[in-house]
Amino acid sequence: MTGMAAMSGASGPYDWSMELRAVNNKGLDIGTRVPEWLVGFDQAARKAISSQVARGSLQFSLKISHVAGQGQRQIDPDKLEHILTNAAVLAEHAAQKGLSVAPLSLSDIVAQNGFLDVDADTEAQQAVITVLTKDLPRLIAQFQASRKAEGAALHRILAENLKQMEALITQALATLKTRADGFEENFRAALARLIQDIDPERLAQEMAILAVKSDVTEEIDRLQAHIAAAQTLLTSDEPSGRKFDFLMQEFNREANTLCSKSGSKALTAIGLEMKVLIDQMREQVQNVE
């Protein structure tokens, strides 16, 4: 399920902003972007998020900068040397291949992640970590509220989809009442085109076999059971995305069988409408936690 929350603030010489976003995913995948000097905060963020969220592809990002006019930024000599060495090696290998590489600019160096660090003000850094740790649960709560709002909308959509599925099943049951007469009429018409006579007893056997092969009562019963199960999931407070996903597979299986056994244009058309509706529900279910 998608969701988004953002917060910002200040602590001592630092301005900070943190954001949590999510898109649908069958499992739980949490990515983090945290300044290197906040050692261990990325793991703390992952733990806090995973304790509240069960499903989704989430991205937590934290940006920290100095308040204008406060503090200095300094270059880490070791990291700068590493960047320049790598650039020199790359240029040398390119030259051996007959390729030319544009000179490294200052903006290229600045764009490299991590070689610029904030001043090592341990007390100020610890203070901002304390503030962030305190505000992180509020960020997650805002994020969950945004997902809850989307969940309410998804609930209405899926409930309406299930009503449409019930209506299609009602149509299918009505079609079955007239389908038997059509079967017998078509079968006798086919026999009339044959030259040889057919034993009445054999005819009755073939009619019985055809009736058994084309019986879709079990498929309709299972579709009704799946609707009841889906309605129960809609009223559950527990995460139900994976169960919904499994139900969609079962819905699709029964609709496929219904189409293959229909023996009737009208019933096949209803089965195809079911499959379209199931695909629509499946897309929505991917957003359910």
C-alpha cells in the first residue's frame, strides 16, 4: 500500500528533514538513506518501521545540514584521496583503450557521496540523534495514517467489486436454467445430421456424460465461498493482503473452469466478465497490506 509522511526541524547547529514513502510490494522491503556519521541510526529506523509495517517497499530518507551561519563543513582527506585515486585509475584504463575522459571537475568531486563531513561536534551530534529518535515514531504514525486513508478507499472499491461478482454469479445461475434445453436441442440437431441410427439407450448415456462434463455447480459454489471469504477479510483488522492475493488466484481458477465448461455463449460471456473483474480486483489487492 502506498503512503507518505515527512517531518523537519532543527537541533543546535543542524537543520534536519526526514521522509518515509512506500509503494506496493508483496513482502516488506525497507531502504534507508542516512548520513554516515549517524552510526546505527539506519538500523534503528529499520527496526522501528518494521515493528509497525508488515508489507510494502519503503524508503526512509534523512537529510541533515548546518543552520545558515553556524558550523563549518570540512573535507575528509582520506575520502578525497580515495575519490581522486579512483578517477586517475579510470582515466588511465580509458587511455589504454583509446578513450578520452573529461577532466574531473569540482562539482564531480562534490557529487561523490560521503567525502564531505560535518564538523565533529560530538555533543551536538548526540543531541540531534536524540531529537530524531524521539520524532521517528511520530513520522511512522503519520505514515500509517496516510496508508489508513488509502485503505479506506480500497475497502470501498473491493466491496463494490465483490457486489459485482455476486451479480454475475446470479446471472450465471439464471443462464444455467435455460442451458440444459439448449444442450439437448443442439445435441439432437447434431445427431440428425448423422446417417446411422443411434440407439436410444446410448443416446441417453451420451447425454448424461455431457451433462456431467458441463456441470459448473461446483465452480459457482466455490466462487460464492470465495466471495464470503473476501468479505470476511474486508472486516478483519489483521493484515490480509497475502490472503487476498491467494483468493484472487482461486477466483481466477474457478472463472477459467467456468468458461471451459460453459457450453453456452451466454455463460462464457459471463465468465469472461468475471475474469475482467477479477483482474481489476487483483490490481487493487496488490495495494493491501
